[in-house]
Amino acid sequence: MIMLTAIPTVRFARGRMRIIDQTLLPSRYEIAELGDLDSVCDAIARLRVRGAPAIGVAGAYGLLVAIEEQWGRALPVFDSAIGDDGAPRTATVTPPAGIGYAELKSTLDRAAEKIVATRPTAVNLAWAVNRMRPCWQGPRDVGAVCHALLAEADAILREDLDMGRAMTTHGAALLGRDDRVLTHCNTGGLCSGGIGTALGVVFAAASQGKHIQVFADETRPLLQGARLTAWECRERGIPVTVLVDGASASLLASGDVSCVMVGADRIARNGDTANKVGTLGLAISARQFGVPFYVVAPSSTIDASLRDGSAIPVEHRAHHEVTHVAGVAHAPADVGAYNPAFDVTPASFISAIVTERGVQRPPYDLGGGA
Ligand code: MRU
């Protein structure tokens, strides 16, 4: 039986943020330690840590790193209450001596702006950083601010792990004993605090004894499907087949797929969903060939301020990601490249949206969460 255990995608210990460096997988599994704000922002921007829920957690802990960088060199300020396996441990907070509230506030204000600017589409990042703001905008005492910051960042990670367990259990009910699931990008433990969203549903179903097979789109240009989804499936003993993105339509036409399951980076109130570029094409093909298309995401991915998906900001990334593979050019020099990292799938293509609160069917009204 497969175990639905958390992997330590993002953690915080003894003054440093620790991440699984996702740019190195699948060839190397390495934990990177981040001790300054620039490294945190670079890690988020370069997808060393990635996936909507995971960058939310990283954004929250990133604020703690900004404090450690300034005042925690001799003695770490923070040690988290959550261990690598997600189990509770003893937290410590040692507020820096000899600094004033104004200094602390200005460091945190600057760090918050810088972190939120790293990636615009996944709403979880801004959501988590904004959720941290009352920690320093309320109390004006350095010790109280530090205690509040660690408690809130740990709460964001803890809730992410709890939401992951709940949403993957709800989602697993949608899968039959021998289903074959087509997925896109990476939505396993690597995209979250450590359990995952859409791929987490497959892991939850497998932990119930179901025999699920995964088809993983490679997910050009950064290959999160081929590198990360395939790695996670192998680690957990789930049969996985990788395909080029262009083969997904014919796979859906073949009738060999029971459903498509994807994650989300931002969901508008009406259910329109931004996710990794290529998701929209999958949804259109799934509709054409009568295959159910499910979105799985925590409620922290719902942006209740947006009526529909037309105002979701779509991140456009560097051209070399398209024209080069592993640093080697495979397109003529100086050609243009179109590289949106995400696309928006209209709600009308989505058979159900699964969150920690349950399975919602259309018409969607996610104003108060799903
Ligand atoms: O650019 P990435 O790798 O951060 O994009 C991630 C995705 O699009 C995932 O599918 C999404 O975050 C879902 S994880 C809940």
C-alpha cells in the first residue's frame, strides 16, 4: 500500500529556510538552505521552489529569513514547530536584542514587496505574505512581532498540510479502482507543503488500495511533468508514462484516459482557472472527447476578488526557456519566443473543482471559498 506522507518541500529550521531544490530533480535530490532574502527571491523566481501552495509557504518563511539575514547571524531568531515529516517539534523564538520596532517594520515591509514581486500568477504567494502583515502591523513590540511571525508562518504550512490531506481525500472519491489519470505540470508533494493537490489525489487513491496509472505531460518548457511528476510517481511506486505535450490530444481521443486532473495557480469566483500553460488545450481536448476534467486546489488558490479569469495576471518568462534546452540552443539565434507560464481555462470546461471543503460542480460560485 502507498503511504500518503508529506515530503519536506519547504521547511524552516534553526534560522534558515530549507527547500528541496527542484531544479536538480530528478538527477539529484538536494536540500538547499536559504539564509538571505535575495536567495529566497531567486529560488522562487528560478523555480527551485515552485507550485502555488509551496511558494505561498516559502513567501511566509521568506519574511523570517529577512530578519535572520539582518539580526540572526550569531544566534538564530526562529526555529519552526514543524519537522521535515510534518510532525510537531519544539519551536523557539529568540528576538534580536537592541533593535527598534521601526527598523524591524521597515525590513519586513521591504521584504514583503520584494517577495510578492517574484511571481505574479499564483495568488497563494501574495495571499500568504498579506496574511503575515498583521504580525508586524499590529503589535509594536519586537518580541511580540517575532513570536507572531513564526506562529503565522508555521500555521500557513500546517494548514497547507491539513488542506492537502482533506482535498486529496475528497478527490480520491472521484477515482475508480483502475483509473488512468492524465495530468499536467507537477501537482504532487513538490508543489505544496508536502502532500500535493491533483497528483496528491492519485497518491491518496493509491493509499486506499486503488491501482491508478498516471500519464504525465512532460510540460514544456521547464519539464515539471517529466522531471518532477515522474520522479514523485516513481518514489511512491505509482505506474507513470511520460508523453510530450503534443500527444495529449491523441491520447484523450484514444479513450485510454479516465479523467484529467490538474492543479491551479489562481481560481476566479466563477471557476475560471489559471494553471500551467497547456492546461487550456487539455481542457478543450477533454471536452471534445468526453473525458472529465477536474481541478484540485486548496481554497488559498481562490481569488475571491476576481469575478472571472480575465484579470488574472499571466507571468511571461524569459525567451531562452523556449529556445534552449539545458542551456543548449535548439532554435536559430535571435528568433522571438512566446513564453507565457500559465493559461486560463474557462469554468465551462471544468467538470468539478476539488478543495479541502469538498467537490464543487458547476455552476461555480466560489465567493466564500469552494
Ligand atoms: O511554474 P510552476 O511550476 O510554479 O507552475 C505550477 C503549476 O502550474 C501547478 O500546476 C500549480 O501550481 C498547481 S499546484 C497546486
